[in-house]
Amino acid sequence: MAMNSTGRPTAPTGDVPCAEDLKTFSGSRGLMQQEPLLHEVGAPEKCGVDLPDVPEHTARLGGLERDETIGLPGFSEPEAMRHYVRLSQRNYAIDLGLYPLGSCTMKHNPRLNEKLARLPGFADVHPLQPQSTVQGALGLMAELSDWLVAITGMDAVALSPKAGAHGEWCGMMCIRAAIEERGELQTRRRVLVPQSAHGTNPATAAACGFEIDELPADDTGRVDMEILRAKIGPDVAAIMLTNPNTGGLFERDIREIADLVHEAGGYFYCDGANLNAIMGKTRVRDLGVDAMHINLHKTFSTPHGGGGPGAGPVVLSKRLSNYAPLPYLVRDGDGWALIEEAAQSDAKPFGRLSVFHGQMGMFVRALAYMMSHGADGLRQVSEDAVLNANYLLARLSEEMSPAFDGVCMHEALFDDAFLKDTGVTTLDFAKAMIDEGYHPMTMYFPLIVHGAMLIEPTETESKESLDRFADSLLLLAKMAKSGDTTRFTAAPTLAPLRRLDETRAARTPILRWKATDA
Amino acid sequence: MRYLPLNENDRAAMLARIGVSSIDDLFADIPAKARLDGLIEGLPTHASEMAVERHFTDLSRQSLSAGDAPFFCGGGAYRHHVPASVDHLIQRSEFLTAYTPYQPEIAQGTLQTLFEFQTQVAQLTGMDVANASLYDGSTATAEAVHMAARITRRRKCVLAPGLHPHYAQTVQTAVQGETMDMHVMTPAMGADADVMGALDDQTACIVVQNPNVFGELVDLEPLAKAAHAVGTLLIAVTTEVVSLGLVKSPGEMGADIVAAEGQSIGNGLSFGGPYVGLLACRDDRKFIRQAPGRFAGETVDEAGKRGYVLTLSTREQHIRREKATSNICTNSGLCTLAFSIHLALLGEVGLRKLAALNHARACQLADRLDALDGVEVLNQSFFNEFAVRVSGNASQIIEDMAKAGVLGGIPAARLFGAGYFDDVLMIAVTETNRDEDFDALVVALREAL
């Protein structure tokens, strides 16, 4: 037997059960630690924060003291570290591997940006401090605005929307305000939304009080121009168009679409979710857009954080900039001032989106990202994002079925035709990717393609990474076609959990922990 | 470029594999007239990490940060001490760089922490259930109003005189797309019970803040009773959730929906965002089905092991599209995690002590200020923020104090607009204020008066 210098064997001896069979006593499996709920391991009397003693005082709570037990569990600091580090290890993340979620732009998050967002002049200033004491923070907002305006060529930017959907709503409310001022709010009721749009688009238009009219796609995956021409009319308030669209395709007729809408007296709202494909290659202004939100958490790399926070500034054309919401930034001598009240404003702000000025923490990160890349780097970002997507499209097309012919922009869309008669669905295929160590692509979206698989690699993947990913997917596709269905229908088997029962979760909702009687 | 892994050899090989001769062939669908041939005008080229850091550090220094001054601002955002372990944990790659947990098998970290967060929020507010968070307190309030209108099928909404005016404006803006009948009561101290006078059987909801924007504590119980008697819902708003460690919860006082700003636990000031909106309600099918945003729910996997998923998504935009309960897609992911970790570090004992400390320190400062000539504390009750009347223009006094390096609070006119409460100052106190800060405020205020 081979021994090392301390006399221990360097190779296993005898038979060991294989990983799937080994049942452990603790429930943990090696580095994969079992971790109960906070409320099962924490205790109300435990505390991980040292506070000074409460000084003598006469309470002025108006007789509203809280007497009942709250039941909040506590941890000492070491217990807290363990609980959350263990839980973190049950998450997939960009820093672990390729995260090809289409339309989500899961790119690398530079750590410089995290450091800068924590500088005290941004992180430790109050939104209602005297404006004379926050000129650095206001200056940063002004610089961010300049960059967004330069990249898009638009006339103004509203910074306060807190996420993409909030930005959509802001842009559509500007359009609504413009229509109202023209006295046409009662007659311009319809908003045209392609079937391929994100669900937020119709939900936003509905929240603004408009009626939604769906536009089908043509055979090439783009807006069907004949149907659009038929639907355009004096009752159209706006079109909401994602470009590149959710099929990863540039809407070739975009200028004609803009002209048609404008000639009919309507406005062109562009969903900017996919801006990562076109930065420095075209300006949104030159496409005829009136309003577009920009997801700082996609294109400009502010971390997704497990579902937020995001930020969704909106760029506006000249005919809409007057309606931008409060508060907004203006030049004030050598410095900057926030206009916070309608009474101070010489414009016609449609209202206020939230209590303060927007997602400052995201502004810092996004501006740091832009300055790091510069005009040359931003253009390279879009070129590499599109190159990476087309490379995957070319390689994966050997075994998988592209939804449309030709090249794509920053994301490649496949349908489930290659799985026909295999007994494997898009969902099964996605779950098998988990066993291969990958996060699945966006599934079953856009709705215009059967069993859609939308793959967006982003520019921060190396060629080697793309090749490894493509190799795995091609082998999986071959395996599905060869009839090895169990590998798919049983997947994932190597993740912390097997497939979860979502029907049960929805039918009998358990939305919180509750103490059970001992 | 340090963030871009491809080199020229890679690019050439990849273009060849795709079967095109140049990168611009991939952009051929952009109309010729709209193509940008050179670089974007007016922008610099790429910059090193060192250069970017230098620029931002310079910008940061142009602001007076709260940690560098005696600091007393509140008005919906509060400066509490956040333990270092919170920031460390939320920066773990697996939390920071994960997407929305759409693939639950490899997102249990996010999902379990959301489930724990929902439980903590429900306990803190005294409600049955809570969602996985909204953008902030003000947008949560607007969503709560929509929700109440859908539940009651009524259109009238009454905003109490103690509601933060920027919350009121957010709600008024949010309902522009529909036919709501908004009653916004004139801001006044000690007047929140007046909402009862505006109640009728057409009223969907009354929106009452506690502590209110003046810092006063409001007994919600009689308001809840009056509202329920005519089938109206009480929406309770809280902008300082640390108060819930000391003050009777909205749930205990009969609130139907709670909308709150969670910033003051786990999250810094950050000039107003990102923050974390809390939304909690009764465990009633009708309420939950009409609630906005995400919910994490418990279930089991195929092997019977407990796990968590996003659930009840048939309310949401990606399924329901134009018929969704809200257009919201994101939650405040990482801010909810910071909230949850900080609250877990505090636990019940720590939260109660923190709240008591805040209140005690505020009482001490209120007594000191009330003893000054030209200063009068207006509140009968408060938690950690109170209004004072000063002999002079409060906005000017705040500016003068800032010149002396003291961030002495918020002039009420900043919230209500010039012409209202011009001589009123809002002052907030937390555990971060030392005796030296109190001394500095007293000196600066005396000089500014």
C-alpha cells in the first residue's frame, strides 16, 4: 500500500459506499451542511450585538408600550456566521459559474464597485441633509446622468425609478402626462405590446390605465409590420417595444415602427432590458425612441443580490422631458440642487415615484462600471456579448434547434424541436444542466416559441468557458436523443434538493414559520 | 480591459466558427442611418481601477457624511449601527451574485433566507404573513392602497394628517392610472384620529403612520374599530421599524395591512436607496391573493425533504401580464438579507434594548432642548424623533448649523413645502448619538437662533 511521509495511506482501502447510497447521521453531506431555519436554531434570549445600558428616563410612549412577546430568534455572532455561510452554499452564483439566463444579463460584478459604493460620501449621507452638504452625492448623480445621456443620445434622464418595472411605469406615466396635456387621454387608450414582451410591459401599461393590444410576431421573430400598420390609429397612445427583442433579435424595422407611431400621434416606449447588445453600436435616440428605462443591474453590472435591489433610470426625448417626476437635479451655480416640490419647478412633473431620490448605492456602482470601461470598453462589451451569444448559437445548433434563422444579438433562442419524441421536456433538459454544474437558461420565455430556451452568456465569459458549456449541452442533447430519458426526468439528483413540489406550495401556502406545540 | 476575457485570437476564431468575416456582420440588422461608426461622443476611454477609485474618493469627500458630524436627521431614514458581520455576509458571492431564485434546487440559500425574513417581518409587525419585500416604504404604501381597493372593491382612500408627505405624494402618483377617490388630510400634529370623520361605507382604506411624520405615537386601536365598523381596511405605515421593539405593534392594534420602511435595520442611509419595503397582512386568502410582489413558501422535494420555492406567482406579471396585482418584478433581495441578518443578531432581547436605548436617548435630548430659550418640544409622545418649534426660520437654522459642522435635523418645510411649519424642526436620535453630539447640537442651535 502506498504511504505518505507521515505513514498514512494515500489511496482508499477497501470498499466505500458510493455517494448516492451513503446516508449520514447528521443530515449533512461532507461540505454540504444541513441547516435548519433561523427560528429553529436561534433563541429569543440570544444576542450578537453589545449595547450600552439604557439610561434613566421617563417614557413618553403615550401608553403604547409593546408588552406581548415578539418571538424573534437571536444568534451570537459566530452562530450567525455559520447559519448564513451554510445557507449561502446552497446558492448558484455568477462567481461559481456561467449563468446563462436570457434577458437577465448575468455578467461579472466588479468588486471595485462594491468598495466605492461604501465610501462614506455616498453610503453615509442622509437623503434630506442640507443640499450644501451633499454636493459630492449630487455630483455623482449628475455624472451618471451625463453618461446615460451620452450612451443613448437622449435629452434627459429621470434617475429615481427603483427597478426596471418602476422605470417602465415612470416612462409610461410621462407619456400619459403628455397625452393628457394634449387633451387626448380619453381617446388615446390603446398601447401596442408585442406578444414576446416581458410580462412587466402589459402590467405597466395597465397600471397607467391603458388598454393592451397584443402584436404577434412574424416568421422571423420580429414585429409583424402588416399587422402593426393595420392596428396603428389615432387611439394609439404608445407602442412598448423591447429592442433587441426577447428572441435576441434586433427589430430591423424599428425606425419605420417609430415613424408609424409618431405619425399617428403616439409615443415609442423602448424596454431597455437588452441594452447590453447595442451600446456604442447605435444610439437609442437615432432609433426614434421617446422613453426607455435602463436596468443598471443588467447592463451596468450592479449585483442582482438574489432578486434585487435594482435601479431603472429612464432616458427621455425632448417632448417628454418636461414631465419627468420629482425630485430632479438642476445646475445651481457651481454645484447642484434637487428640485423636490412641484412649486419650485418650472416644468410639469407628473408626480413622485418614491419618498427619496432613487437607488444611490446602484448609481455609484453603475458609474464606476461605465468609467472603468469608457467609450471604447462599452462598445467592446456589446461586441463581445453579441459575439459570445452567436458563438454559442453556432456551436449549439449542431444538436439543438434554433428558433429562428440567422445571427442573433446578445442572446440565442432555441425551441424544443430537437427534443421532439424523446420524452424529455425543456424543463427536464434545464434540470439536467443543474447536475452538470450549470444554472439553466431562461425557460419557456418568450411565449412565442414552443418550449423556449433563451441563452445569454454575456461578455464576461471566456472562450474556454463557452466551449465547456457548449460541450456539456451538446452531450446532453445527444443523450436525450439517444433515449436516456431518466437522466433528465429524474434531474437534478446532485443538487442540494431534488425537484420541488411547487403545486403543493401554491395550494396550501406556508409563508412563514410557526411554533408547533411540543 | 480587465473585465473582458476574450482576446483578439479568441475573437477571430469565434467569428470564423460563426461563419462571418467581421464583428459588424453581427450588427447588420441595425439600420444604416442609426449605426454608430466611431466611439460614443463626449465620453472618456477606459480607466484603471486606481484612477476610478481616485475619482470616486474625491467625489465622496465633497459631501459631509453623517459619521463625520453630530447627526440628527430622520424623516423616514435613520442612522443605526450595523454590525460588520452583516456587510460581510451580504457580500458573499453566493448571495451577492445570484439571480432571483427561479431554479429552487440551486437557490435554497436565497429562498430560505426570504422565508425567514417573511417570518421576522410578520412577528415584528404583529401580522400573520409578510411578502418577500418591495422597493421601499413609500412604494409599499402605494401598493397597499391598491391592494385594499381590490380587496374591498371600493375606490375611496383617506390619508391621515400624520402621513409623511412624500409618502402621500407617492400614493397619489401611483393611483393616477385609475379612478381612485383620494382624501389627503391637511398635515397637522395630534390630528390622526380625525381620519374617523372621513370614514364612510365607500372607503376602501385609511392610511395612518405610527410613529407619524412628526414622531408622535398614534393609538391605532380606535381607528381600526371605526374602520372595521364600515368595512374599511386600516393600513398602518411605519418608517422607523426599530420602534416596534418598544411600541405596540400595528397587528396588535388591529391593522389589516402594514406597509413599512425596513431601512433602519441592517441598511445604511445611502442617500435614500436602496432600501427595503415591508408589506405584511392578515392570513386571509383574499388578502394574500391580492398582495403584490414575491412570496417564498415551504414545500417538499421529490425525496420528501423540506425546501422553499417562490409561490403564488399566478398573481404576478410574468404569468398574469396585464391582469397582475402589480407590475413589480424585483424585490429588495440583498437589503432584505441585511435586514434579516441584523435582526437575527439583535434577536428579541437586542431589539428591545436597542429600541429602549433610542427612546431613552431621545427623551434626554428632548429635555435638554426644551430647556433652551427659543426652543419648544411639541410632542406629547414620541419614539426617537420629535418636532421642536424654534424662534426663527428652521431651514435657515439648519443651514447655519450645517456651516458649523452639525447636521441638526430636518426643517419641516423640507417635507411639507415652504410656508408650512416654517418654524418647526424634526430631530431624530439613535444609539449612535453620543453625549458630545448632544452638546454640539445645543451649542450650534443656540448660535443659530
